[in-house]
Amino acid sequence: MGQLRMVGSKPMIETALSKAGVEVEAQGGHTTLEYGPEAAVSAEQAEEVFARLQGMGFKAYETKGSTGTPVETFDPEAREVVLMPPMAGGRL
């Protein structure tokens, strides 16, 4: 079983989940989506959420221990992938 951990914008996350047909309520701060053969969400649905969030500018990182490696494609065998929202900056 794998996990997508989505950090940040609740409205953006809710949009991606809804359009992928996933009925999980987005939480403020972060939302965790478990997928796999024994989970309520299939790997195909998780991949669609992954693609939709990437299309919104989210960056994906596969976590291994305490480090994260940037990834561009969904790997259904990954234990955990963290999706971070696009960064917006300003001046100091």
C-alpha cells in the first residue's frame, strides 16, 4: 500500500480529489491518501490525483527515510510521495 501526502492549499487538493472521483475530505495543512489493492482508493485514482496536482504546479518528492527525492512520474510501488504546492514569493 502506498501513500500520497498532499501539503497546502485545501481548495486545490479538493479539486484534484473530486475530479479524480476520490471521496476523501481534504484536511487543512495536509491530506493523506492511502492507495493500493486493500485500500479504498486504487493506484489508478492516486495516479490521477498526482497528475492533476502536478498540473496545478505541485512538486512531488518520494520519501525514503528522512530524505525526499524529486519525482516527475507516479510510481505505484512508492511507499510515500509528498506533494508540495507551488511557492509564491514576495519581497523582503
